[in-house]
Amino acid sequence: QVQLVESGGGLVQPGGSLRLSCAVSGFSLDYYAIAWFRQAPGKEREGVSCMTSSYGSTYYADSVKGRFTVSTDNAKNTVYLQMNSLKPEDTAVYYCTATLGVWGSFWWSESQYDYWGQGTQVTVSS
């Protein structure tokens, strides 16, 4: 049974940091691609980052490049999204998602992903 559970969201001031966690079960991080998406109220869901199944290629949306970093702890079957220099426009529900391989050129396409977590709310506000 494939499961993804996000945690770590909360309220943070602009310029602050949060680290989101995605605990995965039922599949190996060695073979699955994992991505983070987010959806703000009234906006479409957008891709934030992706690591391919080999974890040799990493992609970031331009809006977060240089501020967000994806990492993994394979021993804990957990994927992290470290978010620094947070801005109010980063406010959204953040989801982790997985699929058995991904076309890198289309990492941002949510239709590629088969398994989704429940989401965790991130609010950036003073």
C-alpha cells in the first residue's frame, strides 16, 4: 500500500524557514520520483520541485529556485523540502506526490504522478 504523509507546515513570518517532511511507505525512494506541488487559494496547483527516480536530477520552479531544497533520508523513507527566505506568495497547501519514473521535461505536470499525500498548510504572514 503506497502512502505519503506530509507534515511540518505552519505559520511563519516572511523571511523565515520551514522544513516539510513527506513520510513514504509502500515503495522505494530508489526507484520512484518524488515531487512537491502547492496550491494557493484561487490558484491552480503548481509544481515546486521534483527528484527523478534516480535522484540524479532535481528540478525547481523558478519561483523557488535558490530558496527551496529537496533532500531525502532513505533510512527513514522520508523526503524533505527545506524552505528558506519564505515569502507571502509561498502561502499554499503543499503536497508531496510520487510516481514510478517521470519525464524530466514534464516534471511540473501533475498528470504524471500517481500517489498523493493529504497536504500540509504553509502560511507566510506577518
